[in-house]
Amino acid sequence: MSVRVLCFAGANRAGSYNKRLARAAHATLVAIGAEATLLDLRDHPLPLYDGDLEAAEGVPENALRLKTLFKAHQALLIAAPEYNSSITPLLKNTLDWVSRKHQDESGRVPYAGKVAALVAASTGSLGGLRGLFHVRQVLTTLGVLVLPEQLVLSKAHEAFDETGRLKDARQQTTLENIAQRLVGMAARLGG
């Protein structure tokens, strides 16, 4: 049975370098035989998490769709932009809504048994490194096993070729190694 990986970026901007990195990661996962789904969070808009809104209207329909997607996959590969040295509001809000209890199901269910890999892209010299710490912390709190390996892509505006592949062979190899490790770990935990 193939490992199912949900791959997405914590960015909305159409030209986001992290969306490009998520697409490159998706292509890498498919090439190694994973059953990878490329998700665009822009297709699942959510209100800012608000306990009063949740009490009055319940969990939004798009959050329920995302919960279903998370539960249908064994692993997550997240391309996480860095905003002011931290997690993006979009990514945090998505993770928060997916973690909400629904009916009799705990909010931890969509994260149970999951393995995640983190990557980041930035035009800056640190490549989004500082934000990954916060993403790792949130996912770990939710019970996700986050791989220690990660890719931070600095000078992202120069990093991709015309096919969307990483120009730098070492960076591409790192992405391939992360994909292999993610799929291997998810297979071991799923077995």
C-alpha cells in the first residue's frame, strides 16, 4: 500500500515561493511512489479562529473538509513561510481549525499517528529557518512526529528552474532525502 502524503504551503499568495516549493516537493513525492495530494489552502478559506463563532455556528465546512483530508493521509509535507520570524497566520489558523473537536471526535484525531516534514523558502539569507521552529512546536503539541530533517531555501527568487525543480543539485537531493525519509517513517508507523 502506498503512503499518502498531504503536501501544502502555509501561504495564500499565488506567486508564493513556498507554493513553488510545495509543488516541487509534491513532484518529488510522486516520483518516489508516494500517493501525494497537493493542497492549496486558498481553496479552503476559513474565518479567523473565534471561540464565539465556533459556539454559535460550529466548525466551518472548509475546516471539516480539511479535517477529512488530514485524516485520509498518513503524512504531511508543509512548506512554511516565515512572517516576522514565526508561523504565518494562515497556517496557524488552519492548524487550529483542524484541531477543533467536532461532534464526538477529538480535535487530535486528524493529527493522530501523523509524521510531518517541514520545508521553507524565503528571499532572505536564512530561508525561513526561524519560522520552522514555531511550526515544529505547534505540530508537536498536536501529537505529530516532526522529522528533524528540513530544507530551508534562501534566495528563493533564484532557486527554481523553468520546470519548477530546484536548480541547486544539493538542495534537490536534500528535498529527495526528506521525501524518502517521510515516506519511510510513515510506512513504518502505519505498519
